[in-house]
Amino acid sequence: VPLYVEELTRMLTGPLAGREVDPAEPVAIPPTLNELLMTRLDQLPSHLGVLQALASCAQPVSVGLLSDVLDADAAQIVHELEFLLASGLLQRSGSGFDVTYNFAHVLVRDAAYDLQLLTRRRQLHARIAVVLEKHLAGIGIDQPNVLAFHLERSDQWEPAVDAWCRSGRRQAALAAHREAISDFRHALALVAEHPGAVDAALELDGRLGLATSLLATEGYVSMQVADEYQRLRQLSETRGSDRHAIPTLFGLWAYYYVKGDNERALPLAAQLVSAAERSSPEDVVAADSVLGYQYMAIGDFARARRLMEPASQAPAGRGGPLPQDATVGAGVNVAPVLWFLGDLADARRCVESAVERAERLSNQQAPFSRAYAYAWAAEFCNLAEDFAGAAGYAARAIAVASEFGFATWVGAGMVQMSVARANSEDGEEPIATLRMMVAAWDQAGARSNWSQFMLGLALALRRRGRHDEALAALDDGLENAQRTGEHVLDAELHRVRGELLAGAGDHDAATHHLSTAVAIAQSQRALLFELRALTSLLAVHGV
């Protein structure tokens, strides 16, 4: 109602009200706001070109941009804009060279836009796209989403999809993954709506961008993420494209690994290395870090070290096909392997170096790499029983992951924080919190790192004297190892179980589990685990 009254008053008393009319003729009052606005615009036939161009721009516009769009003299454009400003249809912002014009109300803009024929609209949007790209390039500004809007409105489907994908990548580079997801989905919707109009490579780019940003926000075990990567793999194979193989294989590997399906994850990691060897040395570093981590998970520490240690020493900050910097990932992941193998000082140096590298990054991977490094540093500290250090790293992981919406690393940080608190604080609340965090991890569909969670829970229960519950947690960890193939901490689970049974007076069962721990550690060449298990075994036998 206020806008209707304002526009009616302007129609009757504004600059156009003084035109000659028949006094006997009654003034027609438009009954609706839309009709009133149309009437106002109909009074300005010589200015409709400027109004419609301004409406098509869909944002505040400078005189220079508008004169280029209309291929008209800037002085004439200023004259028309000032007239329309006086009529109340427009408003002006800024001053000097920064002055821009826009509609006083969005409904006035929509009315001016709707007066155009479809052909004229498409022509204007096409012209705006050309002029806008030239203007933005001239001042060093990249706004692919604005270009995409005009390209789409001018029915230029392939350039529009390309621009929406560029906008998505730009948002992802700023860690604005929610916005990136929206842009990539828009691009893929155009592909679906106009089959055959867009090059297949652009669809693959859009799907990869969408999958990558979904992985960052929804987590590794999201079925939506897995579906996108599977669809991307199928399209790549159908169209004979190898360009997307590495990030696609990584996404599928991460899904199966975090789900606890190591039987499927291991061959995907091996395929990732093969694809990287056909690509570049930087991609080989990334792939080696993934395969090395996979070997660690299944308990093959020697292979894990051979792959991850060189990768951890490569230059950081080179980008790459993974969400995290490969050298940061390799550095923080190889640390527990070195710890297990007995290289304790090198293990700590690897963690500290990886965290420092992550904090020095300034590229697109920086936020994700920091969340990744902090979360794994927290796990390392928990394994090393440095619970204060673990809590500090976990808090940093939670902060970064929460800021940028990295769901997996929020969850990982919270579980590691709970392990640290349960093993350094007294009372029931830390145990209850740890159980709740582990249950949430399980409910999300994740089973990776389960051995570490159950070991941390068992140790926390043991320090409270709740041995039966501790034994149940260890049994859960060992059962999960058999089911998933995650054997990274089998020796420790058997050792702690043997120590608990020895404390309960069951020396035969204790001897069995401690001997099993020694045998596993020896087969894995895990000197730390072997020494721990042997020490406990000798204690059982009074040596």
C-alpha cells in the first residue's frame, strides 16, 4: 500500500503530470500496484531503453557500463538517468567516479523488465555479458556468477555452465563450500535441462566440483558424496576421460575407508597410485600419502613408512588433487607409524613439522589442511598419552572445522577431545561424553579409527577401576578389527586385555593375550608395541 500511494502521487504530481490533457476527461486510476507501475513506465516511452537495460543489469550500474551496453553517449545517458531520478523511479548512490544508479524499488525494476519482449531480453543480457566481462577484466575483478546470470538469461548454455563452474571453484577456493555447492548444482541443472548443448568435459568439471565441496561439508561417509563420486567415475569411463581419475578415486577411497570397508578401500588406493603415475610427480606424492595411510590402517607399517615418509618431505603448498595438502597429510599420518616402529623422537618432529606447514599455507587447501593436521595431531598425542597436547590440538581442529563447515573434522576433533578428557580427568561425565561422541561417530556411518577409540575408552575405564567395562570395550575393538580389516592397534588391544586379565588373576588367559600381542607386534615390526607387551608378559610370570 505505501508504494502504491507513493507511485500514484508521483504519477499525478511528478514531472510528467503537467502534460496537456482534456480537463473534462476523468483521470484513470490504475486499480493495482502492477498496473500503476506499468502506467508510470508507459508515460516514459523515450526512456524505456535506459530503464530496460538497467532492469536487465539486475544490480546498481555505473554510467560508463550503461552507456557501453546501450552503445550511447555517456552525457545523454546521464541526462536520462537524472530525469528518471527526478521522477522517483531511480535512486543514486556514491559520488564522483563511483556513482551508480538503481531502481528505487525492486517492483519497479521487475515491471520495467517484464515490458521487454523475450528476444530483446536475450539480446540485452548477451550484450551485458560482453560489456561486463570487459569492464571487470579492466579493473582486475572476477565475478563469474554475475556473468553466468547474464549468459544463462541470453540462452548461451555452454558459456553459462562454464561460468557457474568457475564461480563454484572460486567459492571453494575461499572455503565457501555451501555457496560453491549451489553454483555447481545450478550448472548441472542447466546441463540436464539442455541435453547436447554443453560439452561433456564441463559436466565432468561441475560434478567434480560438487563432489569435492560436498565431501568437505557433509563428510567422507555421506551417501550423497559417494553417489556423486560414483556418478563421476561412470561418466569419466563412458567418455574416455582420465583427467578426473585421481580426485574421483580419492573420493571413493575415502568413503569406503571411513566406512570401515578396507577390502574395497585398498584396491582403490592402489588404483589412485597408478593414475597418479600417469599424471605428475605432485600427484604421485598425494597418491603415495593415501596408499601409505591405507597400509597403516591394515597394520603394514613398513610399507606405510616407505610411502608416507618421502611424501612428508616434499615441498608443501603446491596444491594437488586432494582436499588437504599431501605433504601435510603424509607428515601427520606417518608420525604414529614412526612411533609404533620405535622412532619416537622423529615421530614427534613429524607431527610438529606437519602442523607448522599447515599453518603456513595460504592456498585453497589451507583451512581443510589445518583441520586435518590438528585432528590427526590430537590422535597422535592421545596414542602417546600426552592428553594435554591432544586436548589442545583437538580444540584447534574443532575451531577451524566449525568455522569452515568441515563436518568430519568437527566430529574427529570432538572424539579426540573426549578421549583426552576421559584419560586425564576424573568423574563420570568425561566417560559419558566419550561414549556419546563414539556413538555419534558410529551413527554417522563411520568405522575408521574405531580401534583407537575403544583403546582410549578402555584405558579411561581401567583408571577408574571399571575392568569389566574396559574388557568389553577391548572386545568391541578386536571384533571391529576382524570385521573391517583395521589392524593398526591389534597388538595394543591384546596387551591391555592381557594386563586386565592378569590383574583379575587369570594368568593363563593373560599369557595368551600378551603372547598374541607380542606375535602381532613382531609381525608388524612395531618395536614400541613389542616392548610394551613383552614387559607385561614378563611381569605376569614374575620376571
